Amino acid sequence: MGNYRDGHIAAAKSNFDYAVDLMLSSGLDIKKRSGLSEEFDRIVDAVNTLELDALKQGKRAAPAAEPTPVDVANEITFPSTRM
């Protein structure tokens, strides 16, 4: 949040992407754990809101050449484990 507040939008986006990468590579099944899933969704929603606010103010991070971790996370599906 510090980079965002200081107007360093590209650095803030990089910090966020790194944090999401850590969560997704942690080995925890975020989607199966309701508390983690809700917190993950809350974080993603909050960052999306901040990014929209930054765009409205004319601040913009450099366009990404590849999908961001958020894009990847939104497309993740987990196999059903029926017993």
C-alpha cells in the first residue's frame, strides 16, 4: 500500500503480483479453505478498486506483456475430489 499511496503505481502493482504469486505457490488450497478463499477474494477486489481509482486519476502502470497472477488466479479450477 505504501507504493500506491506514494504514487508509485508500477511498483505497487509489482508488489501485489509478487504477493499473489506467493499465495498461489504456497501449496495451500486457497479455493477449498473458505477463510483463505474469502481473504484472497477480498484482497483481489481491493486491489482492483485501487487500480481503477488510479486509472481515473490518470495514473497507470506500464501494460503487462503477460497475464498477471490475478488473471491466472481467476482462471484456476480445482479438480473435484469425490469419495
